[in-house]
Amino acid sequence: MAQEHLIVFDTTLRDGEQSPGASMTREEKVRIARQLEKMRVDVIEAGFPAASNGDFEAVRAVAEAIRESTVAGLCRASEKDIARALEAIKPAQSGRIHTFIATSPIHMEKKLRMTPDEVIAAARNAVRFARNGIDNVEFSCEDAGRSELDFLCRIIEAVIKEGAGTINIPDTVGYNVPEQFAERIRLLRERIPNADKVVWSVHCHNDLGLAVANSLAAVMAGARQVECTINGLGERAGNAALEEVVMAVRTRQDIFPCDTRIDTTQIVAASKMVSGITGFPVQPNKAIVGANAFAHESGIHQDGVLKHRETYEIMRAEDVGWNANKLVLGKHSGRTAFKARLKELGMEVDSEQVLNAAFARFKELADKKHEIFDEDIHALMSEDVTTPE
Ligand code: KIV
Ligand code: ZN
């Protein structure tokens, strides 16, 4: 199947940074941006230049440092914000203005205190103003997940006429479920004139734990840009996790009509870097980047993996940047894994009797400890040799 390109728009440095306690210095942002570039992320959203002088400087530093990825600056639909963002991304080899305004009834009435017509006028003006400064303009309908479809059609049609090249549909409060969100993307693409002239993007939050599922459903419905963050960092419950979106699409090429250009072997390094800089630990059972994501403890699984890794692995640990998968020895482990570990440690045992005795001691110990480490095995084996039965 000829694959289309799925654009990866990483917003770790902007939406990720909006996670309480996750703010980053300029130097930290540049380090992360370089890792994202190395990973071949298409677009790096470096920050919100109008938010503070510090963020302006950070976006500028990222724009100066990065050559291979597009660098985006976020701005409200106001000329002042856009001018500031244009200034910040000026040094970029390839820059993008990402401007947004809220489109849901509750946001327009209670937050913006603007009528729908005023919102459309502000959006048109913002995109026109941005296009005077740069060709690459993305427009986002904030809270699109709770906006009325007819209104979304009106505002999106208007901004496409003004020259927006990417239309982003955020599920800002993580309210949607996959089928409903996909249907929204499908209907917008069907109804809006010239829909095929722009890139459709999605930006999903994880309030119901559905950010990745919603993003993937939207890709099936025609979205060709996914906005995401490393480790799913982001406001409240976070954003769609880049590593999960990328690996779902890569692993299931049998059903996805597109693929990203991400060098997946850089994923674990990026995850560790973001976790180290922000101080946000990665939970051990986190998909792809958690310490246990490729670890097997149960005897049945270990036996299966030792016979053929695909019995219990749908991806290779090495393909996302781990050294290898792990067979963790614990109380659920079986003889096969125990024997394999002995061999790895250079303590191969020929006698079935000695092996049985050692395995029995191992099980005894495993009942008392969460995990059996190599040092435990060394101790256990030397005991076996030196202690008379
Ligand atoms: O969640 C959201 O709506 C956003 C927009 C600014 C894209 O982060
Ligand atoms: Zn967001």
C-alpha cells in the first residue's frame, strides 16, 4: 500500500510545558528540541512567545538551533500576539504561525464574551495578518470537540479562504470518544469546500484517557497531522503521547493508510530526557517507554518469548530505543527463564538434579522478594554448590 505522510507535530515544549510544575528553561527547551529534530519530528511547537519574555527567548533560541524540523510559535488570534510570534520564529529555517481562537458556545460566551460573528471576524483577521508575515499558517478552533458542527464549518471555510494551510481540531477538554471524534473529522472534510487543499490536524487531551484513541480514530477519518507530546505530558491529564501514536501507526501498517517519518529508535532517549528535565517520572507500565513495557515475568510468557518473541511481543524493544527486552525473574517465572538466565550469567548447569534444587531455592526466595536480581542468583548458586544437602 502506498503510504501517505502522517505529520508529527510535537508540542512538548508548549502544551507539555503547561503541565503544572513542568516549566523548562531556554537551554532545556533547546536540548529537547534537538532530540526531537534527531527523531525526525516534522513540527516542533517551541512555545507561546507572547506569554512571557522568557518564552519569547526560548522560542527564538529553538528557532536558531533547529534546521531540519519546522519551528512553530503559538499565538492567540490577535495582531500583537502574532507579531511577537513572527519575531520569535524569524531565525527558523522553516517557521510556522499557529493561531487559535475558541469556537465552542461556552468558550465564546463565557470566556471570550464575543458573538460567533465576532469570533469569525477575529479568526479571519488573524490568519490574514499572519499570512502577511509567513506562508505557513495553522489555525486551531479551541474546544472544537464541544463546538457546533455548522459553526466549525463556517469559521474553517473562512480561514481557508484567508490562506490557513493546516486546520487543527482540538479536543481541548478531552471530552470526545473515538467514533464521535472521527465522525466529526469526516463530516468537516466532507462539508467544507476545498477541504482537500489543507492538512487536517488533531490535538487531543487525555481527560478521559482517550487522547491517543481519539487521535488514531481521526487519522482513520483523514487527519494527516497529529499533535502530541513526549510521555503524554500536558495540561491536566496531558496530551496524546507521541510514542504511542507513532508506534500504533508503525506497528499497524496493515490498517493505517499513512506512516510517520519518525526514527523510532530515538523514542526512549527522548522520553528519558523529558522526564529528567521536568522531574515527571514515567510510570513503569507506561506503553512503549515504561520500564516494564518490554519486561516479562510470568513463566508462560517467558517460555513463549524464549521460543519465539512474537508470542508475547508486538514490537521489538530495540526499535524504540531499549537495549533489549527483559525477562524479569520473580515468583511467576518458570524453569525455562531461570535456566536461560543461568546461561546468560555463565552458570550453565548440566545436571537436572542440580538445576531442580537451584530452581526450588529460587522459587522459595521469589516468594519473599518482588524481583530476583542477578546478584541473588549468584548467591543462590554458590549456596547450591557449597552447602551440602
Ligand atoms: O488544547 C488546545 O485547544 C490547545 C490549542 C491552543 C491548540 O492547546
Ligand atoms: Zn492543548
